[in-house]
Amino acid sequence: AIEYDTRMVREVLKRVEGTSSERKLKVIQGDAIKTRFPFFDVCVANVPYQISSALVFKLLSHRPMFRCAVMMFQEEFALRLTAR
């Protein structure tokens, strides 16, 4: 996981503490656009409007390619993304 907000990083780590997911989850605190992505198989994201385009292009160029992405965008960006 990559998370910018230190409070959210602490919350995520607290929620998985003592579970089987604790050893499977690595949380990187930082800017998703500036951070080098490690290998991952699945992407789940609630993306801020300001970085939507940059993040989509970064994910499309990431190698090795991931298996699946479920992303939530603000309506304005989603309409731009699907426009013809």
C-alpha cells in the first residue's frame, strides 16, 4: 500500500496488527506519483482528482503489469477519461 497521510498509515497498520494480513501488507508512506512502485498484483485506489491523470499513466507504464485494478475517481475525471 502507498499512502500519503501518516494518520492513515498508522490506522491501516493498527487494523492489520495481529492478523494474518499483517505479514502480507507493506505500507509505504509517501507520494504515489513520486514513489517507485514495488511489484504488486492488485491495485485498489480511491484517487484524488489532482493526481488522477498522472496516476493512470504511471500505472499503465508499470512493469511487470498487474493483474487487476479497481479505482474510484471523481465524476469529472471519470467523464474525461471515458469521453470520445
